[in-house]
Amino acid sequence: MEGASKGMDTRSDNSAPDSILRHLKELEDRIARIEAHLGVASERGDEAVPATRMAEAATLESDEALELQIGQNWFAKVGIVALAVGIAFLLTFPYRDLPPALPSGLGYLLVAGIFALSRFWRNSFQQISRYLLGGGLMLLYFTTLRLAYFSPQPVVTNRVMEALLLLLVTGIALVVATRRESPYLAAIALMMGFLTSLIGADPHFVFLVNAVMAAVVAACVVRYRWTSLLPVGIVLTYLSHFLWAVNNPIAGNAIQLISFPEINLLFLLLDVVILSAANLVRAEGQPEDAAAIVSAFLNGLGSYLLLVIVSLPLATPAFVFWNILASVVFLCLSAVFWGRVKSRYATFVYGMLGYLALSAAIIRQFAMPEFFIVLCWQSILVVSTAVWYRSRFIVVGNFAIYVTIFIAYLITAGSVSMVSISFGIVALLSARILNWQKDRLELKTEMMRNAYLASALFIIPYALYHSVPPGYVSSSWLMVALLYYLMSRYLRNRKYRWMALLTTALTIVYVIFVDLVGVDPTIRIVSFLVLGTALLMISMLYSRRRLKGERAEQKPVP
């Protein structure tokens, strides 16, 4: 028994080191795999071998994936495009000795064969099947187009009938795209529809088809969530309208700007509303993605730029009317985007475009430099809108526009009149509105309010210097300083006290260096007396305030 017990102990002792070694080997292999995955080289040469092999295997797998991508997808796309282009060139031959319908009939037979092959390969070669389907739809459209074009003896001579046939092909392509749930095929169908709008001879046909295709784009985005299709649809919509506005060079016409009939501007604004609706259907609380932001910028900027180009040659009343109508549309869109989905970017884009359109109407309606004053008062509306939307973007953008308008006024006005003090008043009111609603705007810094106050601090004395008689400049500045001090008392805001002090200091400099030598002696005496009295009163007020502070500190605490 003792011998058997000793034998068992010996086998146990021998198996324990083997188990430890086996566990260590497994641990080393696991570490090697982790190092290979992280790309970390092992310090020991024998451990680097499996890591190197795994890295080489990963590189080989990546190369094979790239090779497969090029060979399977890219070559299929290029090959099908090359076949479609070749067949299109084949169909464009005049074929004078053949019946006019024969080339188109051949084209329809080829389309049928492509569709059959696409269906046959639907499960075995899915990528090629989908690309073939797209190429077949384009070839179907081109074959139908061949009925009226590219032939000395067209089969269809009625342009309206040809346009209806092309719209039928476009409808077929849209049905196929929705059944396949393919945004790729939907984009092809959209291009067909917008091209068909340009083929129609009547302008109203162009506008109507564009509006219908814009509605199709919005419906696809809402129904199937093809958000990537929206920027494509926006570009195609406004590109089609632009090509019509330059006399449709695709039809071989000479390039020239066309503005009539004016109803094209109404359809343009209708397209804006239709395309923007696609971004309004969004889940509650869902943030704006990149496609929604890009779509808002493309839709807003593209439409208004096109509206300005088309409406610029119109007479002043018509230009003003269409820009005011555009302003109403854009401002309503900004309000809807804020109220419906709390959009920051779309609200900013449409809001600023609305005021830009209103500014264009003001500039065209009023003479220069009077329109600068009207634009400056418009800034109050913009700031109020920014408060409602809680948009810091609009606040910053409006201040930049405000400064630009003032600089342009100084450059172009020639002489500064008393009405230019409006810029200073607007700056004070804007700063007051921002301070009043600072919590609503979530402005954590004083930068924008200080910028408006600094503008008023400079603009008001500058306007008075150029507007009042030289002998009364210092007195008018002192009145402004007094107004700032009263505002500081009423509003309990020390910033206005600093503005009063700085304006008073500016008055002192003016009296010493200008009134002392450049005005009538009587006015000079009055200026010094008024200035001295004002300075003594200011000193007394500050002394009284200091005494109040000292008494408050000495008062015993109950």
C-alpha cells in the first residue's frame, strides 16, 4: 500500500509541472495574439513569429477585400456604364435606309433582355443585377427619347406626346426604385424626371414637373428615410430651374437670362417649401444629422440665390414684391423649424435668408444712403428673432451685418447727418434686449452686449460731432453722458456709468484741444463753465456714494 501510495504521489508531482507548463504555453499564445492584433512587436524573437504571421495574414485579407471590391463592384459599374453608352451611341446613328421605328424597337428589345438578365442574376450576382437594372432603366429612357430625337425622320413629332412618354418611363423607374427600396435607382429616376421637364417646350410644364419631382423627393425621404437622396433632389431641382432661366441651353438655345413669366418665382418658392418639408418629419428629440444640415443650407442658399438672379432684371415694384414674399416664406419656415423640431441650423439659415430678402427689398426700394438707416432699424427685428429662437448664431451674424452696414454708410454717405445717430440708438436697444433675455439666449459671456455698447459709445459722439454746430459739440456730448448716468441709475447697471465716464473724458479732451482754440470766445467760456460744473457735480455724486458705503460698513450689525 505504501508503494502504491508513493507511486501515485510521484505521478501527481510529475503532472503538476506539466499542467503549469501547458497553462503558460496557452498564456503565451494568447499574449502573442493580442500583440498581433494591437500591432505591438514582442521583445523576444520566438514570440514575434506568430505575431508576424498574423499581421501578414491580416494584410493579405485586407488586400483580398480591396481586390474583391475593385473586381466585383467597381468593374461592374464601369462595365455597365460602358455598355449603356455604347448602346446609346448605337441608337443615335441616323439609319437613313431603315424604318424610323426600327432603332427604337431594337432598343426596347435590348432593354427587355437586360431586365430579364437582371432578374435571372438577382440571387447569384446581386451587385451586377442591381447595376444592370439601373443601366436598363437609363437605356429605356434614352430609347424613348430616340423616338423624337437623333433621327432625320422621328417617330413621334409631337413634343407634348414625347414628354408624356418620358414621364411614363420616369414613373416606371420610380416604381421599380421603391419596390427594390433602392435610393440609387430613385436618383436615376429623379434625373430622368428633371431632364424631361427641360425637354417640354412650355415654361409652365417645366415649373409643374419640377414641383412634382420635388414632392417625390420629399415623399421618398419621409417614407423610406433616404436622407442622402434629399441633397441630390435639391441640386437637381434648382439646376433644372436655373437651366430654364438661362434659356435652356440643353435644347440648343443661346444663353440669355429669362425672367418671364414671373410665376416661375412662385414655383421656386413652392419648391423651397416642399423640399424643406422633408426635414420637418423627424422623430421627437432626434438631432440634426449631416444630411439635414447640408440640405438646409443647399435648399435655402440655392433657392434664394436663384431667386435674386431671376428677379434682378425685373422692375423695382416686382423685385420688391418677390423679395418680400420670399422673406415671408423663409421667416415662416424658420418659425416652423423652431417650433416643430427645435432645429438650430435650419432655423438660422431660413431666418437669416428671410431678413436678407427683406434687406434686398429695402435696398431696391429706398435711395442711398437712406436705406442704410432702414437696414439699421431692421437689426432690432433680427435681435428679437434671435431671442425667440435662442440662437446665438443669429446674434453674432446680425452684429457682423450691423457693423458692415455702418461702415458702408460711412463710406458711401458723403456727409453724416443727424439721422446717423440711429445706429447708436439701435446698438443701445440691441444691448438692452440681449441683457433682458440673457438667460433665454444662454449667453454665458458679456462679449456681444459689450460689442453693441462699444459701438454706441463710438457712434453717438461721432454722429453728434458731424451733425451739431462746432460750438455745441461738447455740450451735446455732456448731455449724452448725463443720459448714460440716468440709465445706470434706472437700470442699476454699472456699464452705463462707465460709458458716462468715458464720454465725459472724451468731452474734456475735446474742450481742451478744440474748444480752447477753435471756437468763438463766448462759446469757449460757456463750454468751460458747463464742463467745470458737470465735473464738479459728478465728483460730488461719487463722493456722496462713497460716504454712503462707509456709513453702511460702520453701521453695527444687530
